[in-house]
Amino acid sequence: MAMTLRLPPDLDAELRAAAEEDHRSVQQTVLLAIETYLTLRETAEIKVDPDTLRALAEARDAVRAGDVVYGTEAVRTLLNGRRAS
């Protein structure tokens, strides 16, 4: 999808200068800025969701305790054990 972006002259100049400093095209610089914005937005959404924060804390604690399995076979064994219970 094509998109036209109209920027105020001062912002356009700053964007072009940043692109040149980073040895990127203006398009690459804009894409990076948008991706960064969306990532920060998603992070902010996660930080305000108590259920997600709780799940992340539980996952962190499980990793610290060594309660983690790796690989598809280990996961299958774990799932089969849960089904049998």
C-alpha cells in the first residue's frame, strides 16, 4: 500500500538529517520510527494489564526456579502428563 506523508518543513529536515546520519533512506528511517512507536505502544498496553504482568512475573519466577522445558519432545511429554492427570 502506498502512503503519502506530509511533514512540516522543520520535521522533514530533521528526518532527512537523521536518515543521513544513520546511513539510511528516509523511507527506512520512517519505517523504523513507526515500528519503534508501535512497539512502545504495545509495551505500554502490557504494563497496564494486571493479568499480563502477573503472567510475566510467574514466567520469570518459573525460569529462575528452573521449571522450564525446552524442545518439542519435552513439551509433548509435559502435555501428555497433564492429560493423564
